[in-house]
Amino acid sequence: METSVLTQPVCKFAPWDNPAQKPLVRFENVTKKFGDFTAIENLTLNIYEREFFALLGPSGCGKTTMMRMLAGFEYPTTGNIALANTNLQKAPPHKRPVNMMFQSYALFPHMSVEQNIAFGLKQEKTSKAEIKQRVEEMLSLVQLEPFAKRKPHQLSGGQKQRVALARSLAKKPKLLLLDEPLGALDKKLREQTQFELMNIQEQLGLTFVIVTHDQEEAMTVASRIAVMDHGKIVQVATPAEIYEYPNSRYSADFIGDVNIIEGKIDVTTGETASLNWAEGETPLKVSTKQRPNHGTTCWLAVRPEKLRISKEKPENADNCIKGEVWDIGYTGNISTYHVKASNGSILKAQVSNREHLADRPITWEDTVYIHWEKGAGVFLEN
Amino acid sequence: MTVADITSPTDETSKASGTKADWGRTLLIAIPYIWLLIFFLAPFVIVFKISLSDVVIARPPYFPTFDLSEGWQGFLAMLQAFDLENYVWLTEDTLYLNSYLSSLKIASISTLLTLCIGYPIAYSMAKAPQEWRATLLMLVILPFWTSFLIRVYAWIGILKKEGFLNYFLLWTGIIDEPLTILNTDTAIYIGIVYSYLPFMVLPLYAVLEKLDTSLLEAATDLGCSPLKSFWVITLPLSLPGIWAGCFLVFIPALGEFVIPDILGGSSTIMIGKTLWVEFFSNRDWPVASAVAILLLFLLILPIVLFQKQQEKQMEVSR
Amino acid sequence: MTRFNWFNTTTLTLGFAFLYLPIILLMIYSFNESRLVTVWAGFSTRWYQSVFFNESFMNAAWVTLRVGFLSASIATVFGTMAALVLNRAGPFTGKTLFTGMIYAPMVMPEVITGLSLLLLFVSLDFTRGFWTVTLAHITFSMCYAAVVVSARLATFEKDLEEAALDLGCTRFSAFMQVTLPIIFPAILAAWLLAFTLSLDDLVIASFASGPGATTLPMKIYSQVRIGVSPEINALSSILIAVVAIGVVTASLVTKQAQLKRMKEERLATNAS
């Protein structure tokens, strides 16, 4: 399969920043309980038209329940879900302009690829000619024309995935739900398919909601990500925002690798807070617009690739921690140095391997200095 | 597992999608339910009722009968006419007690015999080459599809005095005179083992086939002899299969009629046969009903034990 | 690759000899010329001829087939409904009783089931005969059918039904278009099981039947009580052969389909 050329629009797509924009999907104070277990707790969320929205979280965080409520397989215990300004109330799945692509693909084993794709249209009593035309469109969209007559078991995993996608798109749903759509594919194919999904979404101008536990996948495909934990949304933002400015330790830790240093506020001057993190060490500086009081416990999160490591003490660094190289993780393109600080905590610093292995000056048990700018870290209150 | 799996969403969906789906669901439940209530549960109530009645020479041969036209008064009158006479009778006549005891004895012994014969077969099947297993399994199941009566009947020609078995034994010189096997308890044991062997082999095979061979390799690696590792690994791990197989043989053997009737002698009494005779020959319906009720009580314990064991298995496998 | 060792070979040979020798002897001696069943007097098919010209056998066979066909068909429908109730209908009042009534007939001694059904028919003043046997057979074989279908439904991917709902089906049409075609082999197996159960049943039929509706097992039983007869051997051989051929064919066809499917699956994964 040829990789298609990415054509990102130049203008910024951010309907969520525009207060006049009406959301396509609106969760309003939705709570879902299964017996005593609360799967979703008082959740409010807007999803806009043409968004590729990702629900991200570990298994059991409630992301699948959210999706099943959109599809109509579950109903909120309290609260409302509205789609295009109509309250979905207790509309059954077959009365919703929403389609779903299942994690297992759920292809009907007794029907051919064609019949699978036509299935949804047949339920609407669409004319034969129209069904035929639509099926052909879908087959060409997912490049499966030669396989039209095959049964699902005669297809490879990647082909099945594309049939499932074509089937769920055939009815032109207002909203397409994708439940771990790439979970069953191997890593290479998954990466390739991610881009295909994005292209199709853009080409058709549809709204996609994807459920995934894979943070890389969410980062790649999504316009916005909702990070979920225990039935609550921790943060909703664009991938870059979540990565650069996580609002909590949970989302900092869930997306990407991070060093989290706990400390107590020493002083806040201007937009800089300094943090006492270990006895006898210089306080760490971090930019923040908040004005936390002296003595409050808070955290500093900083990504490993933003840390620099050197054998000599740097001059004029905002923050500098002296430590000993404890371990080196070599993954080819980068090396991760695990450095033990004076209080025993381990900091991870990543360095691109621009030189050959033998030339690198830092090795085990070396005394090193880790340093970074105050703007590189993120100040977290929870 | 995701939270969505915790409760079934289908019941909610059907509740929600309006009255039409509601009706469909109600009908789906009601039809088999009502059928079973009328043709399975109601008959037991009637059996119980008749077991408390008196025998009369008429058709139906019991009293009191319940006449709907007499209404509530008639119902009360019927209740007053009930007594435990038939049950008292069962305790007084040793025939019934002996039937129960001998049924228990025959069922237990033949269950043990079936286990002793079925275990090696199931074990060998599980150890057979992969490509053979499906065929072997089919060969075990196949007799189950053919007529029970015919399979039991086939043994008459073998076991009788001038039958194949005696012919064979005389020919080999093991015995000098033909043995009397037909119409003895031995014939019943053979019949039960033969008929119910698949019931023993199947659950045992299911357990033994799933047994991880690396466990045995680990045991051997840690110094067990093959016999010892069978004793400490295979046997304990196949216990669920042993239990299931034993119950599946014991329960039907207890109420068996065809085998004791065809292969057993007049001296062998089993409760199923006693019931049949009471009903068809003596035409004493109330006593036959009382025998049935007591047989049911006899069966409750093994059935409940079996149920418990199955549930435990389900939990373990979950 | 595991191989047969001497222990396994011996056990399996002896075990299967025990299972099959009686039936094989019976079939061989059904071709015996002599009326004395255990003395071989040359090959003959005269007993088969006399079975076919025996009107009472043929009548009984006709009754049995009609009962079997009718009861198996109705039992399969009811059994499938019951299986759906067990697996799909969710909780409802009295579900425990329902489940109990599905499993109970399978552990119930036949004498008790037979007796209780007879007493019901007498109480309701039904004339015993063809219809009462059919009713009785529906009742106990629907439970077996329910268990067979239920086992299939338990492993049925719920996703498939949900996908159909999502694509615009009502629950009923999702069942008809998706679930039913996929579980159809299990329903067929349930029908076959119900049919053979009805064909084999002696005890319940003896209780539930009346004059004019003698089934084949009842006929065979009345002859067997007198002793071994070559005619019964011939009749039994026919019955066994029919069932065995049916079952073996069915399993071979399933096996072939499975092999074909596996081959196609392998091709599909290799191609990508």
C-alpha cells in the first residue's frame, strides 16, 4: 500500500477555542453506574464537528463506557448526552446517526466483504443501485476492490480492519466511534494505518471519536485528547498542550516519560516559584502563573529530553542537580541516563546519540550535573 | 476487562427500545417457561398429590380425584382424604427398602468400575498423537447416538449360557463349564459400565487433555519417577473430571430401569424396576408415585453435590 | 510429536473393543442363516427381508419417525428460545426456576419423568397415543436442545450482535440476520440430538403412549423380553447403521469445512 502524502490545512483548526461554535456531541453531567460501581462520574465534555477526538486512559478508566453510551449500548444513569443539539435520551443503537468500529472488527463471518459493507445500507431500505454504488465507493476508499467477494476469514488482519472501517463509514454517520481500532495490528502496520485513518477522516470531513490506551496512537491521530482516570476526565487538550503543559502528575505521567520532583514552595517571585526539594540543595526554579504559598507541597515535572547532562558544572543554569550515573539505557537513537541525586531519587535524562558509542564521555558511576531552564519544567499542584 | 462487561447491556437496551421489544422478550421467555411449567413441573405436583391418595380399582385408579366443579369445598375435602399411608406402606414392606439399598449399592459399585475402566482410556486418549484425538473422541461419542436399548440388548447374546463369552472361554480352556452371568448382578454391572462409559471418559478426557505437559516435565526434572509424577500431579489435577464423571454415571445408574430389566435376574431389584412393576403390573399408582417421590429425594443429594462441584469448577476457570 | 506407546495402544484397543465388539457381533450375526443366534450357519439376508415384511415393525417405525421428526422440530424451536432466555434475556423473576427446569430433566430418572407425564395426561383426560408421546418427547428433548444451543451462544461474540444493532437492525432482525445464520450448525446439532433421543426412548414412551401408538423401541423391548431373535438383530443393525452413517458423515463434513477454512486463513495471513 502506498503511503499517502499528508496535507495539513494551513489555517488552525480549533473550534473548541471559539465560544460561538456549537459542539456536535455534548456530555452534560453524565454519570454511569453499574450497580455500586461508578464507571463515569459527573462528566461534562464537548466534541466538535470534524474533530478527531481521542479518549485515552488505562483499562477500566471508563473510556469504553463513554463510547458505548454514544453508540447506544449503554444509557447514562443521570445526565444527558446530546448529538447535534438533539438529546439522545434512550434512543436505541439502530436509531442513532452514529456508527462504531469494533475492536474485534465484528465482521459478520457468514457474509462477504461486499455484504458486510452493504449491511447497514440494507437496513435502511436503500435502493439496490445506490447500495452498489456506495459499496464500490467504500471499497475504493479502503483499497479493497479485489477482495469484494471474499469472506472475512480469507482476509489478513489489516484487510479485516479496513473492511470494518468501510462498513462503519458506509452509512455516512455523523459520528464514527473507533474502539481500539488498531489494537490487533502489529506495530509497523499500526503506524501506517494511523495515517490512513487521519487521511480518511479529513477526506470525508467526519467526526471521529477513538478509544485507545496507546498514548502514542492518541498523540499521532487526535486533534484533542481527553485523558481519563477512574471515570473522570483529567485533562482535555491538544496533544502538544498535554505533553508540554500537563495539568497534573497523572496526565504528565500517562503521556510520555517524565521526571517528577516533589517539594515545598520556598518563595514565589514574579512568575517564578522556587521549590525546596531536598535538604542542603539549592531550590529548583520553575515558571508558573500561579502564586502558591510558602510551604505548600507541589511537584515539578520535567521531560527527560529537556534535561541536559554534563561532567562539568554549568554556569548560569536556572536549575542544576549534582548526581552519579546509576544506569544507562541505550536504545540506539537515544541514551537515557539514570542519575541518582543526593536524596536518593533517580532522574532520567535523554541524550540523542549524535556520536558513536565509543566516543561518549559519560559512563557509569561518573559524577555529573543535570541542568535545565526554569521554563522547561512544569509546575503542578496535584 | 472493561467496565462495560460488568453488567449485561442487553437487558437495558431491550427495556429501552419501546414496548415492541418488550413484548418480544416477554413472549420469548413465556413460551418455553409455560411449556415447562405445564409439562415438567405440574406433573410432579400431581405425582406428589397422588402419592398421598388411596388406591381404588377404577380408571384412574386412585382416590380422591379432584373435581373442579366442586370448587373450594371439593379441594378441602380432597385435602382431608390425603394421608401418608403409602409412605408408611413403603417402610413396612422390606421390598422397597431393599430396592433403594440395592440401587445405591449397584450404582456405587458400577460407578467405581466405570472410573477404573474409563480413566486409562481417557488418559490414553489425551496422550494420543494430536491428529488422532478427534477421531478417538468421535469413537467414544458415537455409541451415545445409537439406541441405548439395542446396546444393552447386544449383551444378551454375549452373556447368556450359550453366548459368545462362554463359547470363547470354553474354547480357550479357561473354564470347563459355562458360567451363568446373564440374569445376575454381574450382568447389570457390565451393562451399566458399558452404557455409561462415554459419560465417564468425556469429562476425564476434557480435563486430562488440558493438563499442561510442562508440569509433568517439571516434576520429572525435580526428581519424580513417571509413576510418582502421575500420582502427585496428574491424578490430583484430574479430580474435577473424576467427580464430574462419577456423578454423570452414578445419577442415571441409580434410577436405571432398562439394564436391570433386560440383563438382571428376578432376584435383583432396583428402584426403577420396582416402580415400573408397581405401575404396570400391580397397577398401584399411588404407591408407584410414593416410590417416585422417595427416589427423587434419594437423588437430591448427589445432584446438589454435582451442582456445587460444577460451580466450583466455573469459579476456578474464571 | 507424541506417539502411541504400548500402554496407550493396549488400553485404547481394549477399551474400544469393549465399546464396539458387542455391536459388531450383533451386526455380524444379523446375517446369520440360523435362527439360533450364536451358531453361525452361513450368510443370509433373510432376517432383513422378514423385518421389511413385518407389518408391526414397519408401523412402529413409521410412528417413531413421525414422533421423532415432529418432536425434534418443535423441541429445537423451544430449546433455542430457552437458550436465548438463558443467555440473552438478562435477569427476570423466576429465572432460577427456569434454569432449574431446563437442567432437571437431564438428571431425572426416566421412570419418574414418564410416570409424572402419564399422570398429567390422565388428569387432563388426554387420550394417550401419538400426541402424548410427542408432547412428552418435546418436553425432555427441548432441554437437551437448549443446552446444545446455549453452549454455542455462550461463546458467541456479542460484538457481532452489537455491530448489527449499530448498523440499524432491531434486536429481532439482528437475531435473524446475524445470530441465527452463525449458530445454525449448533441448531442443526440440537435437532439431530433431539431426533435421536426421541428415536431411542423406551421408558418415557412406554408411560406416555397408549394403544395404537407403539414406537419402535417399545416394539423391540417387547420382543427382547422373550429373548434374542435374529429379526431384532437385523432391525437393530439397520438402526445403528443409519445413525452411525449419519453421525460420521456429519462429522466428516464439519471436519472438511474446518480444514478448508484453516487453509484459507493461512493463505490470507501469508499473503499480507
